[in-house]
Amino acid sequence: MPRIEKDSLGEKKLPDNAYYGIQTLRALENFPISGLRADEILVKAYAILKKTCCLANTELKLIDAKKSKAIIKACDEVINEQFSDQFKSDVFQAGAGTSFNMNLNEVIANRAIEVLGGQKGDYKIVSPNDDVNMAQSTNDTFPTAMRIAILLKLATFYPALKKLIKTLKVKGKAFDNIIKSARTHLQDAVPIRLGQEFISYAITLEKCLKDIEKNAEDLKELGIGGTAAGTGINTHAKYRFAVIKFLKQETKLPFKISANLIEIMQSQQAIAHISSAIKNLAIELNKITNDLRLIASGPNTGLGEINLPAVQPGSSIMPGKVNPSILECLNMICMHVIGADQTVSLAIGNGQLNLNVFMPLMAYEILNSLEILKNGLKMLEEKCVRGITANKATCEKYVTQSPSLVTALNPIIGYLNAAEIAKEFIKTGKPIDEIILAKKILDKKQLKKILNPRKLTEPGLPK
């Protein structure tokens, strides 16, 4: 039996089993856009915020204790994902996230009404606006919930990145005795150790991790209590501080209230910072992934310096072909994340006056980027990097075939003379050591010492 609810625009019929209300129904009717829903972590973060706001109002004796207890119980149930199917608002919705905020308010209110023995829709018992949304606006709760959600998502993201860094270091150590030719401009260059390359990848990702962690600190500054425009209208003077206190207790995160609620409402600079840091990680991962694809190319007509674990047949027409599928997948993830940051940048730059209304898009893109990156990093570590092996003989063959070996002779015979040796090597194919001995530039003992491949991968001058 459907129930009828009424708002300032009129009446609507809702399914009796729906915990969402008339405003959510209007959003579903108005915005059937993508089928994309908010990340569960945003629902959880918003419910945590609703709970702490209620706790603050209770402490300040602004809401009835019995009603408060029911609201808090409903919030806890939402936090524990008991009503996940009730959060239906499309990612592309009314500006600022009003549809999503009201979706939370209505679900929590209707569940609280049930707890108190009433029927869903009887908002005289618990009101979505007057009780659940007391001392709140979408304009201060959505950006606050967005920050909480990103921090919670980062907590699940960090382990995947740290595990990959650790595995790259393990591979770096395992490959430390394998000498290969470096390549600059995609041309043969001086000797380098395969292990040095893997260690450098780990160091790059460590820098990205530190950058993300540093920028995540800005997310702990919140504008809750600013309500509609940052002025704090309709809030108790102690309300915002009480909310922060309870948020700290609920999340174990060191949140703080912004010194200027108007500024933090109209500027989403902290969101820009974290989005950019995530994008920078994607850029570096994309480069590393491309490197691994290149040095694994083959098996017979590519570089073939490393072997990647085979995870699936690579072609529907070429029998026996195996592709770098894991790396290709990560490339696509990185491209998506880089594009998502551009979307976030546009959303942030298009805010007007005292509010940026494009927060739902920001939240979706960042949380989705973290989710797909987290899964991609786990995939990369487990199904690719962990199982990489080196083709030592191939790597060492390239060292002897690189004309850039003569670089070590620069301090002894000068750049131009060394260039002549390189040109002869390329033209005739004669081994470099043979050319040097024929020209009587060095004897065998000197040559062996100076062209020691391992020494050429470390700082030093030939003697």
C-alpha cells in the first residue's frame, strides 16, 4: 500500500517499503541520468556526520532525548550499511548535493519514526528537516561529509600503494646484479642495473604517497556549522565545536573547525589539492607501466629484458600470443584518474560567490579514482610485479652492443675521439674493446678495468 507524502510543491505517492521520502522521489524523477550512485563510503561518512550533529544538538539540549536516541540508532544502522538500497540519488543531481542530503535525512527520519513506534512518513514524530537536519544545511554538511569520506577511503587505499612499493623494492634487490643498457630518447645509453630501475620506481611512488598524505591533512579542516553561507545562521554558538568533538570520537581522526567558515564554504582548495596529488600518482604509475610494457616487449622481436606473468590469452586470432594485460588495464585506470582530476578542476573553478554547487561531482570523481586505483594497485602487485622475472643474458647482451659504452672513455681520450670509436662500432659491428685495442688506446688490463659494467653503473672516474 503506497503512502502519500507532501512537500512545498505538492503530494507524491511512495512505496510503503521505501525509507526515502518525497524529496528523494522528486530527485529520482528529475535526474534519471547515469545510474551511478554515490560511493558507500560517502553514505557512511554522511551518516557519521548526521549522528555527530544530533549528538551535538542533544548535548546543547536542543532536541528531545527520546527523539535523539532514535535518530542516533538510525544513523548507526546506516553506518553499518543496513539501508544501502535506499540511497538512490544519481551522481548527477541538483547542485550542492541537496538531493543526496535529503535522501539521508529522509531515510534516517523514517527509520527513527519506526524505532519510536510510528509509521514511515509521519514526520510529526521525526522530521527530516527540523530534526535530522537540525542546525545544518547541505552547503556545510556535504563538503564536510565529502572530506570525511575521502579520508576514510584513503585509509583503505594506502595499504595497496605501500604493498606495491615494498614489492618493487624486493624486485630491485633481486635484480641488483643484472646489468643492462639504459635508454634515453629511446636510444641506447650507458649501462644501468635492472635493480636500480625498480628501486627508482619504488622511490617515485614513495614520493607520491607522501604527497597524498601531506595534502590529505587539509581535509581535516572542516566548515561544519557554517550552514547556508558560512555565517552559522540557526546554530548554537557552541554547536560547531561540539560536532567536531563528537566527530573525533566517532572517526578517531583529528578534525578541526575552520578559522573562517565563509572561506572554506566558497573555496574547495583542499579538494583540488588532494585530487591533484592522486592525479600525480596516476601520471607516475602510467609512466612506470609503460616502461614495464616496453622492456617486456617480445618475446622475440622486442626488448625482452623481463618476463611478465601470463594471465590470459592475448589474441582472438593469433594463437599463443600473450599480452601485458595487467599493465594495459592499469594504463586505462591511470588515464581515467587523470581525466577525473580535470573534471574536479573544472568543478572547483566554476563555483560562484559563496558556494560551489558542483560538490557531488567532485566527491564522485575523487572517491571513484581512489577505488579504481586501489584495486588497480592490488592487481598490479599480485598479478604482475610479484611474478616478474629477468632475462639476464638478454640484458647483458644489450650492454655489450651499446655504443654508449665508450662514454667511459671521455675522461681519458676526450669526447670527439670516443665518438669516432662509437661511429666505427656502429658501422662495422666490431666489438668496442677490439676497436680500442686495435687503435692502441688502452691495453687489455686497462680496458677490463675501465669498461667493467658494474663500475659503470656507479659514480666514479676511470683510472
